[in-house]
Amino acid sequence: MKNKVLIFSVAGIAAASAVGIAVSLIFTLLGMGDTSSVAAGAVHIVVVGLLFLTLIVEIVSAATIEDSTYHTALITGCLFIQYLCSADGALFFADMGLRLHPAVYGIVSEIAFLGAVAGCCAYVMYLYKLRLNTIFLTVLPILAALLFAVYAVTLFHGYGYIAHFVVAALAAAVFCSLIFFAEKNNKIGMTTYFVIAVVCLSFGAQNANAMYYSGLTVALQGISLFFAALTFAMYVPVYLMFCIRTDSKAVKSIEYQRQAALFEAKAMLGQIKPHFIFNSLETIRSLYHRDAASGDTAMNYLSDFLRDSINSFDHELIPFETEIDTVFSYTEFENIKREHKIEVVFDLDFVDFRVPPFSVQPFVENAFKYSGVGEIPGGNIIISSYKSGDFAAIEIADNGRGFDVNKISQHSHGIRNACGRFALTLGVTPEITAAPGKGTKVKILIDLRKEAEKQ
């Protein structure tokens, strides 16, 4: 059905308004509802208190959530004041000793009612990017102000309800016009239905208030409570949908973060492959110039190295033993070109865990290049692994001359990439301890519980 939301809006406002008027008149004619009830008033105040808590939530949301607006906070604040100053509220305050002229409550509740409707109109305009004619925007507030002035004056003489109904009809016409233009070119969302329901209930409650404060009807205990409770109930599904949407976004965000980390890790691996292969080919070329047999041996080690590692690049984590095989091929390859071989000791007490591919090899390569172990008698590199509680520990230590950690971190792509992949995949930050004149030690602690979650 075309314009079904507009029809729903008109019917809702008319029905709620009729309920507020009819119930007040019927109970007045039957002589009911002319005595106050502290219990009913207390329940009404509790419901209004819930609206006040909702107002606090809306204010905090508007201030802290990026895609929130001030509109819902304004609407909730006006509704809170309107229901606080309704007939049930006025009678409760009277029972508690606070007696004011009914017209005071009537004027305050009318201002809050108009504020709530204006806030809903502004929200619809914001949601669907609607614009009102400049002349209309000028005339409308002036007319509303004049009618409200008439209402305030006539309220003291018992005829305020007439001015209220004129103002209410004008407000309903403006709101329904906005709904018409919103529906004309847009798909109406659930937020708009919430706004419509709130407007309808506000009309119903204020019609009853205007009749009571004008002296046309007696105060019906519970009618304000009825509208206030329904209004608060309107917020519940909105908040439920918000929580569900937030949880859904959080799950998606975690998944996006995981995928981003994986893509970044693969990008880092893409940097390592050409980096290492380029260096290896340079080594083999120099070996062939010196000795064909050495070049052939080096080529075989490089082939073993590539064969062991080529499948690893498709995995976020690989068995530690696979990484050690890669490291072994690398160390043998590196030692071929050296006249004085560097002793590499593998002291592996625990290997039942996984690491990012090409994550240990860069640290060993760093030891070969910068530690100077090949220049001292008894120079060695010790690669060890062991279990410490819920952690697997990897250590790469040498007894060379050491180096400036800050300098290496700035120039070694391999070290930076290895540290980055440990951080992205396992949340681990390798600890590098080195100083000129002293050895170098790299320690990596892997939380086995977090590593198991990656399976």
C-alpha cells in the first residue's frame, strides 16, 4: 500500500488522541477518577524515573558514540518533563505537599509536548535529509508561539484545551507532512516507526492533560501512567536492536582485524622472499667463481631450503620443527662460503608448538651477519627451545661482539618483519638483548593457550 507509513502515522495520532479524550470524558461522566491515589502516583513517578534514566543514556550516547545525534536526547528530555508534569504527577506532588496551580503544570507539560513533537520532526528531517521552505520555517514558529500564548492565557480561565487542540492539529499536520515526504523517496526504517509511536503516545497523554488542566475533566488516575509506560516500552526494542547490532559489529570487527593481520603477515612474507633469495643468489654466484663444487653444494642447500619453506607461506603458523629445518638449511648454506665455519648448536627440549613461517631464521641470519662470531675463536650460535609453564620459549644466543639493537632494527627488514609477524599472529614481542663487546640473545615467549586458539 502506497504511503502506508503516512496512514499509520495519521491513524496512530488520531487513535491515541481519541483514547486520551474519550477515557477522560467517560470516567468523568461516570464520576470516577476524581480522587487521588498515592500508589498510582508513585508507580507513575517510577516510570518517569525510568524515562529519566533513559535520558541519561541518550545524553551519554550523544556525547560518546560517533554516529549518535542529539535528537533522541532532546525527545527523551521533553517526554520526561511532559510525563512528570502530567495529571498523575501533579496529584502525586499534591499528596506529597507540593501544591501548585494546575495551569502551571499545564503550561510546562504543553511546552514539553511541543518540544517532543518538534524534536521528532527534526529527527525525521535529519534521517531523510528533508528541507522545509524558509517562509514555512518562519511562519510556523511564530504561529505556534501565538497559539501557545493564547493557550497559556485561556488555561487560567478554563478554555485552554481549545488552543491546545489547535496547536496539536498544527503539529500533527507538520509531522505527517514530513512523514509523507520521507516515505515518498525513501525506504522507511525502524527508527522512524519508533519516532511515530512516541509522537502518537505524546499526543494522547497531552490531550488528557489539557482537558484536566482546563477543568473540563477530573484527573483520571492511571491514564498518564498508561501513556508513560507505553512510551518507555518503545525504547526497549530500540535498545535491544542497538545491542544486537553492536554485538554483530563487534564480531565482524574481530573477524576483520584477524583477516587484516593475516593479510599484513602475508605482505611481510612477500617482502622476505625476494630479500632472502637475492642474498642467496649473490652468495652462490661468488661461490661458483671460487669453486664449482662449493657452488653446487650451496645450490643443493638452497633447493632444500626453498623446498622446505615454499609451502609454509600459505599458512599463518607452521610447526616449530619445520621452521628449524629451514634454519638448518640456511645455516649450512651460510657456512659453505666461510673459511672458518660458525658452530651452530640446536638444543631443542620442546618443539610441540607453532610459529609464523620465516620467523626464527631472520634472527639467526642477524647473528651470522652482525654478531662477529666468525671472527673470534670458539664463536658459536645456540638455538634452544623449552617449555616454561604455559609458555614455549625460543632463544637464539651467540657469543660474538654484539651490536647496537636500535641500529639493526632500523636497517634489518628481516628482523622487523619477524617481530611484526610474531606480534600480529601470536601477540608476542621478541626480546633482543645485545650490546657492543657482549653477546647477543633473542628470547621469544609464546603463550601456548593463545597458540592453541589459532588451530
